[in-house]
Amino acid sequence: MLKVHKASGTPSRRTRRGIGTKAPPPIKSTPRPSAVPKRALRAKRDSFFVVGLGASAGGLEAVRKMLGALPADTGMAFVLIQHLDPTHKSMMVDLLARDTAMSVFQAADGMSIQPDCLYVIPPQADLSVHDGLLRLSQPPVRQGAHLPFDFFLNSMADNYGKRAVCVILSGTGTDGSVGLRAVSEKGGLVIAQDPDDTAYEGMPRSAIATGAVNVIAPAVKIPEAIIRHARKHPYLGVIGRSGSTDEKTDEWLATIIGLLRSRVDHDFTHYKQATLVRRIRHRMALAGIKEIDEYVKALRKDGAELDQLAKDLLIHVTRFFRDPGAYEALAKTVVPELVRQHASDQPIRIWVAGCSTGEEAYSLAMLFVEELTAVKLTTKLQIFASDVSPEAVTYGRNGVFPESIEVDVSAERLARFFTHQSHSYRVRRELRDCIVFTVQDLLSDPPFSRLDLISCRRRGVRA
């Protein structure tokens, strides 16, 4: 008989017959957060990986397949954010306990995250993690879809960084497509279930469309990818630790930059060495390669890996109204002053350099359109949005974003500037026609001229 642990406390780990002869020592009950020294929590947090699993429709089957292929002693913690019916008691703990030898818990507020345990979100709650402790909160009342996985991923990325793993499984909608970018930005691993392996492909396809997914695999193969990644961490090889470099590192970097230049129309010579080293290490781990010379050989033979490395170096981590304080300052001071002083017969010209997938350009456009409407001016708005990545420019030009932008865009702005369609929002023509998207390399192509405002913001782990 299986013993299943539920909401409170952290009793000893249950075992199955035939799995071990001696039970491990019991896990101590969770102390109140105030009683746990932050230094101790941080040390414990830094010692193992945390895997966030996101799923909705069809997700239970995917999770069970995954758990069936997952060893019980990975030394990792797993947190399942499943979209649940808020009016019914969840049976997830009982159901999943049949598929894994890990301890299975319904998450409780203040519960500490332990290795070799699976925590399941309860109904009618948002779940986050802070200093190694799970935190439950009441979901905010908002128009549109509830996005609990995005909420969890942002806190997991902040707390676990490179030891965070995001797994997006079967489900409808777009939950996870915003939060996974936070995981990617902090150097974590992002995995999506192969859409052909899902009952409902909406969530995985939306995740893949962000360009930040590292691995696409059937559910039964996902554990293998996670374990391979963990075993290669911290990254090995002659590339220096903590981003440091030496003569040999410089030599290999020059070789890799040359290989990249032969494959893609972009020169990475002037990128920060620490950025290059970090992303190359990341790709080595995903490829299961320990030594840098072996990785260089792989790059020479495999054009697909070169393409993937270039994609990782051009990673796009952005969102609508990112850093709200900056946009509030613009809306209160810069935008009104610029509109007031500008000649009405001349267009307001703005350049968004390094626009990524377009969220920043559209955010600025909304601020200016709102101000022009408020003061009843018909001055033309012209925004040039440029990026070195053709894929990012195409995405921004299409103007279709996942439903999860509801987290960052107010209901009023969604109603005014977007059209809601199947699990996504399309930018209305009023806003889209203000922006010209173009491919541009800031290091070699000429800048735009006669500008009233330039926005050039740091994006994620890029230089």
C-alpha cells in the first residue's frame, strides 16, 4: 500500500515494496519562515534543481507519463501547476502518488521545498516560491484567463536561476509563455512537450513560438533531458568558471565566433565575453558535451547546432511595459512634454533599437496614442523598431501575442488596442500602422535620423 502525504507538514518519504530496504531519514517538519535563517535557506536552495511543471487540458496523462519515466532519486524537487476546477476538491495528489516513488504533497503555505518530492498546487490558489518556501496567495480578480504557471515561473526564476527548469506540457491557452522567458533569462532550462505527443497542443505551441524553448520532446523523454542537463551542471570544459577567461578561452571564442559568422549574417566579436561564455556553456550542457574542443568539433560538423547557438546568443527576453516604473515616468513627464512641444505638421519619430519581438515598440506606441488622443491632436506617430534577428522582427511585425499578456497589459488597453482571438491577442490596425519593423545590426548598419526619442534597453542575457 502506498502512503500519500497531503497538505501540512513534511513527514518521512514513503516507499514502494521492492524499492530499497531502508527508508531514508524523515524530512523535518517545515518551520515557520521567520524561524529559518535566510543564509541557511539560501544554501539549501542552491544545492538542488527545482522543476516547474505546467499543464491544463490533457496534462494529467502527460504528467503521469513523465513520472513513469522519472527515477525517484533525482535529487530534484518538482512543482506541478495544473489548471484545476476551483469548485471541486483536487484528487491530483492521490492520482499521482500511484505513478512515482517520490513523496507527493499538496502545497501548503510556508512548506519548504525538499529534493525528491513532488508538490501539487491546490485549487483556488496561486503558488510561488521565496527563499526555499512555497507561498500560497489568492488569485487576483482580473478580466481574462487565470495564468498560475506564469506566476510561479517568475518566482522560480528569481529564486533558483540556473537551477530552475520549466516544463510545459499538454494544455489549451498560453499559460507559461511569459514566465518561461524569465527562466531563460536567468540561464535555466526550458522544455516543451512535443505538440504531436499532446492531447491539446496550445500551451506547448505557444511556448515554442517564443523562441526560448531549449528542448522539445515527448513526455516520456523529458526526464532524460532534465537529468542530462543536471548532470552537466555546472558546465564543464576549459571555458573558465564564473565567466572568467584565459588565453585558451580567447582562442576558442575566436574560433566559435568565426564559425558563427560563416553561418549567420551577424558578427559576435564585440559581444561581452562573459555573455558568450555563459551561453556557450549552456549549449554544451544541452548537447551533453563536456569539453570545449569537442564542442567546437560538433559546431564544425553540425550546422543545426551553430544555428541554435546563434539563437541562444540572440535570446529575446522582453514583455509589455517591462519595468513599469520606467513607463510610468515616460507617461507622466516625457510623452506629454514631447507631444506638447512638437510641431503638429511633423510626425513624432521614435526609434526602438533592439526591439526583440515588438512588445517594447507597441508599449511606447500605446503611451503616445493615448496622449495624442487625450489632447485631441492628429499628429502622426512613426516608430522604427529594429532588431538583428529576422525571426524576432517577423514575430513583432505579425502583431499576435499570447493570451498571457493580460498579466502586463490592462483590460482597458487590451480592449482598445487588441482584438481577442483564439487564445491570443492581435494588435489593432490603429497601433500596428504606427510601427515599421526592420532587421538592423546596430554594430554595422547606419542609425535612423531626425528622431525625437530613442529607446535602447538591455534585454536578458544578451550583450
